[in-house]
Amino acid sequence: MPAVSAIIFDLDDTLYPERQYAFNGFAAVAVKFKEWLGDPLEAAGAMKRLFDTEHRPRVFSALLAERGMAQSDVLIARMVETYRTHLPTIHLHPDADAALARLFGQYKLGLITDGPAISQWAKIDALRLRTRFDAIIVTSELGPDCAKPHPSAFELIAQRLGVEPPECAYVGDNPAKDFVAPNALGWTTVQIRRLDGIYLNSVAPRGGVPRFTIDALDDLNGILSRV
């Protein structure tokens, strides 16, 4: 088996705390729609609270329902657009910043991330990641059905990095979708378990259990030395 020569990372909750982005977005929505939502601080706080409930996929509609407001598709669409297009203030996890600095030059580095392209590129630019990776793929730019666990992004990034599947390692946080495709392709898979991660307790589907699990990216070199 060839040694790993390329490391491909997930973005959200792998390299930075996804809650940072979400809470930034809620603040932007609260300010823009204060005519409907009232005090921006209170409205943003309500959205943060809803984020950690079963209403996470529909925070805005749940907020309107709590306030006895009509479920306006137009208003919700405008709130979603504001959320997706806001310019975030977010920061890498310290261990992620250190790992990227340490690994750059030792390995080819790639990034695969799901989500609307405008949102994901805004995150990438806020984190100043364009120059820290040899290849970046936002899966929504490949097509509507190419998000993880679809294998297309994994196959494409290996081609762009010029490596074979056994030379690739993938690091992500969400076992519900992150590891199915790279496992099937013969990559080394590593889950980073962030204690504040949104998907910390997600269950892996068949074929989606990562080969290794770590608690910090400081441990990544030790894992790869065993492959």
C-alpha cells in the first residue's frame, strides 16, 4: 500500500466551529428584519436557542411560529437569503490552524465542503483558506445531487491533486455522511470529534464508519504514520 500523500478535509465543524457561522447569520437576520422581529439582540438569542432543538432545519419558520406570526414564504426566503449571503466573522480552531501550517508542504491538501456556494466561499475567504489548500471543491457547484455522500467530489479532488485513492486521507466530523464515499474509494478516513460539534452524536450508515477517530488534529500525524 502506498503511503498517504494527500489529506482532504471537511470544512464545517472540522476546521472551524459551525455555530460561529450560524450565530453570525442569525445576528445579520435579526438586524435586517428588526421591523418584523423586534429587538435584534432578543431575536438573535431566540434563534440561537432554536438552533439547539429539533427546529434547527427550520429556525426561521419556528421563530415566526413562536411569535404568532403568519408563515410567509416570501419573508422566510428573504431571511434565508440574508443568512446565506452575510459576511461571517469566523475563526479556525487553533488545532486546525496549527495542523494546516504543519502539513502544508508535507502533503497535498484538499478541501471538500457541502452547502450553497455563496455561503461556503464566504466562509473560505473569511478563514483565508484559498492559499492554504492545493484544491478546493464546493459540492453544490458540481450539481444538485453531488453533496456527500456522493463520490463525485472525492473522485474529482483526487484527480486535481494527482493522487491515487490509496494515497488519500479524508478528515471530517459527521459520520452520517462524511465517510461513506471515501471508504468505498479505499481512502483512509479519520473522524475529528469536536465536543461542541453539531453532528458529534450522528450515527454512521452502513459503510460509513471512519477507520480512525481523534479528538484533536494534533493527533493526525500520529494516525497517518500508522497507515
